[in-house]
Amino acid sequence: MKLRGFLFLFALAVTTGTATASPEIFGKAAYDHTAAILAKGPRPAGSSGLKEVRSYVIAQLEKAGWAVKEQAFTCKTPTGKVHFVNLRARFAANGGDPWQTLPAGVLCAHIDSKLIPDTEFLGADDAASACGAILEMARFLAEHRPAQASQLELAFFDGEEAFGTNITPNDGLYGSSAYALMWRNQPRKPRFGILLDMIGHQNLRVLLPADSPAFLKAHVLEAAAAENAGKHFQASDYSIIDDHAPLNAVGIPTIDLIGDFSNFAWWHNHAGGKDDLSIISADSLDLSIRVTLRTLERVLK
């Protein structure tokens, strides 16, 4: 009872901004979600593994009180036509239909893993860890910050990974492109987006691309400083192609919190590395979640 009471008070302190959370509150739960996703095996677009992962994610979101919709679509890829499914989730703080309101922001990650021939590529940090982190944030926001939860849409993009070696204008970003297209001609859109990608690795190093919206970059860096995580979250002088690009293109300013994959031997299993659970850290997940939650709190005020 004392331990439960302590954790409750600690969580309450996080909610009110008077303390930061320990790995026992956020990191361990996000790590467990990551492990559960990886237990389904590789999850490239169109695979049975990805279908099982979607079922797991939907169950966890609904358990936390979020309403989930599937956005299904088919695209031509270098390997032929592929059926993709994005997941979207919203929360209603006071009941009612959350799909009748406009979310202020989008919190997102890609749910698929890259298809690498003759390799069991699990994509632990790319990007199961980001999905695990969002599931834990969904639970926390619903329980302790429902007003903030009701201002968000959660999105899990299918088909971020290219079927070829690298993302090109005709290969990759399938899910985020379809999602952005849904918003393109809407007169009102979410006013910001936060994309998480590779945010759970040991010795956390997250870079903010040069094409990040300035106001979001400032919020993230200030949130990182407040969490004593400034050395782990830094601005980059180069841009990258990731799921934030289609959202920015349709007028939803979106920042990409992405690990510095140029220095990761395990990225796509290059240099003999392995993107599996062994590289994931509950402490890193906790840090990424705390910075993201603090950023959300700042932007949503």
C-alpha cells in the first residue's frame, strides 16, 4: 500500500509539473510494450506479424479509453500492390464522440518494420520503441491529463519503410502520405504534430532535423533542458526524409524526434548490428516520454 501510494503521489507530481517521472512509471511500461510488439516477429507492411501488432495496439488503446479507427488503403509499390492500414485514436474526456472535434495536435510514429530479404529484422528502435512510448503516454494522459488527451490524435503509420533500399518519392512514407492527404483540403487542420522515431536506444541521442518548425524545436529543446536531458536532445544542421514531411507539406507543422541513425551500427542491421530488444533502454524510453509530455504540455497551453 505504501509503494502504491508513493507511485500515485509521484504521478500526481508529474501531472502538476512539480517533479519528473522515474523509469518505474514510464520507462518500464514502454519497454514492456516494445517487447510485446517484438514478440510478434517482423512486421513489414502487409504481413501477418503487423496485423497481430495492430491488434495489440488497438487493445491497449481501447483499454486506456481511446477510440480507434483504421484507415485502410492500397498502394502500388516496387513489389506490387500492398494493402496498408494506419491506426488513428482519439480520447473523449467527458464522453461523447471524439471524432466530431478537431484535434489540436497529432502524436505519431510508424508501426511497420523494414522488409530486409533473408533477414529477421525486428525494428526494435525503428520504431517499436516509439509505438511502445505512445501507448504508455496514451495511458498516462487518459488517467492524469484527460484535457490534454482530448486535444490529441494518435496516429500509427503503416508503410514508412521503403521496399527498396532507401525512401524515394515513389517508395516509402505510404502511411503518413495517405494520412496527410486526408487533411490536405480540410479548412481546419491540427496546429502541430510530433513524430517519434528511434527514441528508445541505449545512450540516447535524438536530433531535431533542420526542417523542424521553429516553434516546435524551441519547445522541445526547452522541455529537454527542463528534464536535464539537453545532451540527449539536440538540433541538427541537416534535414531528413521521414513521416513528418507529408504532414508539413499539407500545413500541419510537425517535428521529428528521431535518433541519430547515421551513427547507429544497428540501423537496418547495417555493420553487423542488430535492431532488437538488446539495444532498448527503459531509461531512454522514460527520458523520451518525459520530454515529449513536457513538450505537449507547453504546446497545448
